[in-house]
Amino acid sequence: MSKIILENVTKVFSTKLVPRVVAVDNFNLTIQEGECFSFLGPSGCGKTTTLRMIAGFEDLSEGGIWIGDNPVSIKEKNLYVPPEQRGLGMVFQSFAVWPHLNVFENVAFPLRVQKRPKQEIQSLVAQALTHTDLHGSEKAYPSDLSGGQQQRIALARSIVTNPRVMLLDEPLSNLDPKLRESMRFEIKELQKKFNFTIIFVTHDQSEAMALSDRMLVMDLGKIIQVGTPRELYQSPTNQFVYGFLGLSNFIRVVRDKENVFPVGASNLPIPFTDDANATEKEGLLASRPNEIDISQQEGSGTKGIIEKRLYMTFCIEYHVRLHNQVIRVHTSHSKVFKEGSACYVSFKNPKWYSIESKEREEERVRRQIY
């Protein structure tokens, strides 16, 4: 079994600037066997620290971690199992391949540490290289290979011991966009072949959405929401999750029973009947750029002015001013409107969120420079 359980896991550390930082705050999570589970969040939210505690590279301040039925870190019992005994594979953002070793020796390294027989090393390395499309490159050195091939070396090295769990710490962020996309599919194919559990740490929502069976969004050391990619994208629990999972607009509005209005523009009603948070008179109306209709037909929506038009590969993006706020709208290339002209926008699936405190955003900025 390779189910991973975290109970009340907390990590506190200090820096020269701040005497006490709660990097991970009372983390409770169960990751099922064979699942591809992503940790998503901004820099400084605690996702990599959590991964390092699972790997055994960081000790806990409180709580416990189990891999399968075996505890690997329990703070109150002073229990700690070293990384090499946890049955994990790990791939880092920086590739972490040894430049003085050829491809074969890079991949064989963990097997040599385990003192496996020579013939077994030959067989297992050959299999790992075949599965990562590196067969024939055994004698090459990392400096002879591209970034994508170097990351394949790291993947081959991580699977050569047939780990129960694979930990991926932003492994694709140093690759170009096209290669990054293809590597996502290769990682999923490796999971099918080897049947390991994946924990994937990233700040890239498209990677998390493409790879994950389930995922969580972290903020300021806490779990904010857990679910499938579809659940999180369609039903974000708050403004932060909504804004983190894809392009978004937030219009500061006030409301009456049937409409909301941009602050300071009571002549620009936006139809909105959702009664959630009905006691709040002021909040944020959230919408996706691709969920807004735009027209020049008078009366077809809320009136605005087109300030900017940007041609993109998959759409035209319009920047539309509603009183003193600007939103982005995505349309097909067939809808072409002039900059400076009047338009009317209607929102297909708007959501209401409470206004977040400035202190939370300031704390996010502080955590990125610790």
C-alpha cells in the first residue's frame, strides 16, 4: 500500500527577518494509493516544505506522516525514517543530474547505493532508459543533452528503484512550453506503467489541472480547498482559489435585490440574483474572460468602452472599461470591434466573493522573500 497520510503536520522556522514563520499550519490530508495528487499555490505558501517533510528532507515541528501502514515521521515520538528508507522517488526542478557521470551511471546511482548486484543494475537501468526514451544514450553526459533529455535522466533515476511514491517538485518549470506539455503526458504514462502514487508540486495551474486526479490549493501555509480539477475550477471556495485557477476578472460592486453595480456607477446595473452572502452589500463579482459576451447592440448588456484590443493565438482579448474598472473579455477572431467604441457586456456565470483583506496579500508578498 502507498497511501500517504498527514495528520496535524506543522512546520515552524525562523529567518533573519522574521523570528517565527508558520510555513505549514496544521496540515491534514490523505492521498490515496495510485492517485496523482497536486499541491498548487503561490511561492511561499508551504507546498515545497510539505513535500520535503514527506520526503524526509525536513523534520516536522508537530504532527505525523504515514506512508502506507508505516509511520515515517512522528514528532511527539521523535520518530524519523531517513529519505533512503521511505521507498520514494523524487524529481527536482533543477534536474539534479551529476555532470561528471554519464547517463547510465546517473540512473544507476541509487541502485549502487543499495548495493544491488551488477546484473540486476544492468537490467533495471536498461528498462528505465527504455521507458524514458533514453535508450542508446547510456554513454552520453548531461552536458551533451538538451534540458528535456536531462529531465528524462532525472525521471529514469527516480523510477529505476520501482518506488511506491513519486515526488515531483516543479519538475517541468525549466522546460520550454511545448516540451513541458509533452512531458506531462510522459509522466502520466510512466505512472500507468509503474503504478506509483504521484505528489506533484507546482504553481502552474495548467499543469495541475492536466495531471491531477485530485488537487489542493494552499495559501499562507493552510489548505484552502481540496477536490478534483473540475470541482475546484467550477466551484472555488473563495476569491483566492478563483483567481489562482485561471484568468479572472474581479469587479468591486455594491448590490440591491436583483442587480449589482460597479462601485460609483449606479447607472450600470449588472443582473445578479445569487443570494449567497446576502447580508453583504459590497463585494467582488468574479467572472472568466471567456464567460462574458460582448456586443455593440444597445441594451444587450452592461454598457462599457473598449479601451484595448489584443490579437492572441486562440482569441481576441478586449479590455473593457466599466466606469473606473477594467475587465478582460475573450472572443473568437470573428468578433472585431474598434478601440474606443461603446459595447455591451453580459456575464454568463458570475460569482460573488467577499473582499479579501490587504493584510493577507501583504503576508503573501512577505513569504516570497523569506
